[in-house]
Amino acid sequence: MQRKDFIDVKRIVIKLGTNVLRNEDGEVAVSRIYSFIEDISKLIKNGKEVIVVTSGAVGLGKKKLNLDSTDGDGIKQACAAVGQSRLMSYYEAGFAGFDIPVAQILLTEDDFSMRHRYLSLRTTLNKLIELGVVPIINQNDTVSTIELNDMLSGMQVCFSDNDKLSALVASELDADLLILLSDIDGLYNANPKENPEAEFIREVECVNDEILGLGSGASDGGRGGMKTKLEAAKLVTRFGGKVLIANGKVPYVINKIFSAEEIGTMFVPSNENLSGKKRWIGYATNIRGKLIVNSGAKNAIIDRCTSLLPIGIIEVINDFKQGEVVSICDESGVEFARGMVNYDSNECSKIAGAHSDSILEILGYKNYDAVITRDNITNLD
């Protein structure tokens, strides 16, 4: 895809990573933050709609409190509480210079996983954009307790870093482009820090298993890494959006991107264009339960997009309620789809392996022939 076509967009989500918001000493990179604000203000003046997803609160709080580590009960939450207000003060002051109002939005996993809150959040964000406000979004580390709660340790959370959060925001708002700015130039076919002959990849047409395999862990000070960025790119391109991973330390990088300079790695949208409901089922919910299915059920779901019938279920794992979203896994335990169940875990255990005609006899009632109907299943591949 040509750069001029790639940047021909209206609604943009820009994610700013921890390491582009601070300098080598861990202090706020004030001039860089204001350069981002200047570039974003220019986009808005040119008729673009921009949403900012920002990291940095924990790191700034850690520096302010003179801590060497955020390990320990409540330390990260305390650092986030101290750092968030400091972080927002820079955005408010910077955008005020261009007469652009901002709004602070702090989100937890439940804001996406609970569908009524998910839809309410979308309404609020769209209204802010309509009013000419730039939403400044961050994970609410101060109150998020997922990683502190042993009872929820087996849960698959919908996001645990701002790369995935930015992808969920882009999905929720039907953004045309997600820009992920960190301290890396983009995607290489090998780790450039370990292999000096690693080749830079300018464009990715499909985020498949081979591309996902090029991801690596988090950089110092951040929770994401190339792996989480590639996972974010897979989600956004599946609903028809574009993604760019670029180096936020390049001076005035946002302006250069929208001047069609060859910066970063482009991820072009697929033709799949998942519906809003399918996106929510597949990517925006916390997952507690699992259904292990046989090969016949797996092939039917993947190849023919069928419903999941009870006869295809081998095992039910963990407790869940009717209407919740669960993982659908093959006999090796590999997750390949997710779906919203018509029966709770106890009912699923009773009818697993049975024909649909037997549900009434087994349960004494019958709501659906399928445990999960086809419209409520999202394939993950």
C-alpha cells in the first residue's frame, strides 16, 4: 500500500509508550511530549479526530517517590496514583496552548468485559470527540486488582498493557488508524539487538503465526513489547483498521508520518471486517471458563462457521454463567475461538457429549439446541 493511501484517514488512535515519554534518567521528556501535542494539534486543525492512549503514570510516580522498584503489594498502584496527575498536567497545559480541551479517561478490564459498560464508554468517547475534546486514555492501575486477586489468577484478561488497550479503543471507536509509538523503529525479521543483519519489514499484509512469532518481550520500564504490539495489530486489522508501529523518539514523528515519510512498519487491513459484537466476544472480554471440544466440532466451527452443539464438547473447565464468554479449545488445550454461552457451566457439564434432542430430558428444560450459536462465536485465527 502506498503511504499516501495509508495515511488517508479520519479517526486516529495514537498510543504513546512509557519510554518515549521519559528521558534516559527516567524524568519526563517534556520537549518530546510537547512535540507530540503540537503534531496532534495540527492534525486536529486539519480535520482529523485523535484519541491518545498514554503510558507513563507508574514510571513517573516511581521516579517522584524515589523508588527502585514497583514490586510489592500496592506499590504499583501508589506509583500510578502519584504519576497520573503529573502526566495529565503536561497534556492539559500543552493542549491548552492550542485551545484544545482534553478529558482524562482511566479504564479497567471491566469497562470492556461488561458489555453495558463497553457500550456506555463508546457513547461517551464519541460524544467527547464530537465536542472537539481529545480523550487522554490510560489503564487505571490505581484501582485495577486483577493481578492482585488470587481468585482471578486463572482469568484471561482482555488487556494488561496499553498496546492491547489502544487496540480495544481503536476497535470500539471504529478508528481508521492505530499508531503505536515506542522506542523501536518497527518490525524486523529478527531481533536487531541480537542480530545485526536483521532486516526491517516495511509492510505486513497479514498478522499470521509467522509474524506473531517475531515478537519479543517488554522493553525496560514498559509492560508491552513487540509481541503485544503485534497482537494489537492483529485485532485492529481484523476489523478493517490500519496499524503503524514507529519510533516515537524520532523528532516530530507524527508530523513526519502524516507527511508520508517512510517511517515505521505498516500493517494493512484485512478484508474480514469483524462486526462490533464479534470483536467484543473475541477480544474485549475477560475469560474465566473453557470448553474443550473434539476435532469434528473444531473443524465445523473453523471451516463452516457452525454453532457449537453439546455433542462436540469433551470437557467443561471452571465456572461460568449463561451469557458469559468462554474459550473454545481443541483437544490439546489450544484456544481457537471464543463464544457467548447459552448455558452455565453446570448445565454444560451435564449435556456435554449429548445430542441436542436429549437436552430437555437431561436438564428438564431446553433453551437452545446449541451451547453457543454461530452468531456468538468469534474465530481467533
